[in-house]
Amino acid sequence: MTTEATEATGKPEAPPFTSTSASPTARQLWTRARGVVLALVILLVAAIAIAAIRSGAQHGRLDPRSADPYGSRAVAELLADRGVSTRVVTTLDEARAAAGSDTTLLIAAPDLLTKRQQTLLHTATENSDGRTILISPGSPSLGTFAPGVTADPAVSFDSTLSPGCSLPVATRAGSADTGGVRYTTTIDADACYLSDGLPTLLRIPATSGSGDTVVLGAPDILYNDRLDEQGNASLALQLLGSRSHLVWYLPSLSDTSATDAGDQSFFDLLPSGWLWGTLQLFIAAALAALWRARRLGPLVPERLPVAIRASETVEGRARLYRKANARDRAAAALRSTTRTRLAPLVGVPPAQAHAPEALLPALSAHLQGDGQALHNLLFGPPPRDDAALVSLADQLDALEREVRRS
């Protein structure tokens, strides 16, 4: 806005619209972000180290081909000396095909199987007259493989337990390291190795035939480094060697049946309780919002410690407009203020000051001027450049002076 326009309108001169850059430099960005980057690097290194340590400690877990401490090669070799063959399978189709009256099927991680895999496998073994051994099954798999048996939430703190039952396999083995998951049952089953009154080993006879299902609460009796302790070897050999063939099923993520969801929808694949969990999150968010709103309280007027001159406010807004190159906003502010001041001078209510059909006829009659020119001046498009914006301000000042004189 020029000096003449400032003097005429009583408004201070706005700085010219020039482009300025306030973007931070690369060095400033690095200074701000290096702490976060360093923390992420430390977390990544720690995660890799923990994963490497744990993978080394649990390598070949429950694999009858592994000689590592947590492997099960020792029990497989002892079974071979007694004429029992051991075969490792990693797919559901192989496990189902191996079910038979002369076969013991050991499922190393039943909870890793999908619901569909569990159902198909249970159907294949239910009437096969063979033995099925479940290693540390939990609620996700017990409902399918052993209906009527549930896993107790509290695990046993005692690793070594005594048989506490009349099952010949357990009485011959004596004390063994079966302490782990404990079970409750509502069906007829041999319950052994009790911990606080709950068994850690169950033998469930089949409803028809000579088959059975063994639920073992802990895998310790199968580990290489625990096989020679207590009665672990005796118990393991008797459980696994009751048939001439042992099929050791190690569920694998590469099994195509694990990704076949059948007719299940997306909501069927979500874990149980997700709806209540989501509802609780919404309730917690609403309570947190209510707490914060009540904490803030109502608005309280406060006197400013320093009185700010109107000219300083105008200059600050002008600088913001210049930084944003917002000629359209500046022009709109000038036109709106001019219309607000002109409306009462020509008898137009303030509520209709910004309505062209109300302001322009009254203004044309007052000045005997061109209505189209007034429309372009008060309601026209934004200026194309800085020079056009300054010219617009001068024309608005001149129009207001002319209306006041007339």
C-alpha cells in the first residue's frame, strides 16, 4: 500500500509482497532428528542381539534331528534302538496321511495350527486307533483335540513331579519333569503328575477303538539335556514307543494349509474378544477427553499485561500475508472493511453490507455512478500482482472519500 493510501485510509503501509524462505537447512534438520535416529538405532541393535541370543538358545527346539540342548535327537535314537521308526513331517497332509493304528502322532506345537488344520487333523486321527500326543496344548487347540479339557491359566512352578496316579506308564517312570501347563477335565481320563491338585499329564481313551490322546503339559522330558534326569527317559520312551512308528509333526509356516482360511471372513480371523477390547478403548478415550475437558475448565477473560497498538497488529498481519504471498486474502480484507464502512453511509443495514444486490444499487444511486465498475471494485477478482493490489487499495480509499463528501 502506498504512503498516500495510508494517509487517506488511516492504515499503516503494508510491506511489499516479496518471497522469503523460512525452511530449515539440512544441518538444522539433522540436529533436531539425530537424537531420535540414535534411539532407533540402539533399539534395532538391541532387538537383533536379543533375537540372535534367543535363536541360538532355542535352535532346533523339539526337533528329533537336532542334537542341540533343546532338540530331541537323543530320544529318537533310543526309540530306534527299540525298533521304533521316527519320521519328521512338516505339512498337514503328511500328518493326516500318517495316521494309523500302528502310529504315534506327536504334535510339537498344536496351538500354532489354525482352527481348520486342527479340525482336519483331529478328524483323521479320531478313529485311527493310534496315539496322538499333544505337547503343551493351550485353549486354542484343546477344544478341538481334547473336548472337555481346559488349560489352567496358572502354570506349575514345580518342574519335577511324582506320578500320583495308577497309570502303568507313569508308575514305572516315577518322578519326571512334567511341570508346566496344568489341566482340568470333565471327561473320563487318567490324570497324572499333579501340581496343586491339577494334572500336568492326561491320557484320554478314544470313545471307540484302542486309540488314545496324551496331553503333556511340558516338553522337558523330550529335550536332549533333560532326558537323563529323573524318570524322563522312561516316561518319554513309553509314551512315544507304544506303536512301531512315530510321526513327529513340526508345524511349518510354509505349509499351504496354514494360509487357507476357507470360507472365513476377516472378522472370523480376528482373535476372540477384539470387539470388547475395541469398545473398552473407545470408552477409555471418551473418559480421557472428558477428564481433560473438565480439567481445562471454562474460559476466563484476562487483561493483557501490555497494550498492543492497532498499527502493530496491522503490520504483523501484513507480514504474514507477504510471507504467504496471499494477495487474495489481503484484497478480500480491504474490500470487506470498505463495504462495512460504506453500508451505513448509503443506508444499507450492516447485515447486508456484503450482499451485492443490496449494497450496489444504494451505492450507485448515491453516487450516480456505473454499477458494473462498483461491482468490479468491491466484489471483483483478486489482483494479479502487487501493483494491482496497491491500485485496488487506492481506488477503495478514493471511493470511501467520495461517498463521505457526497
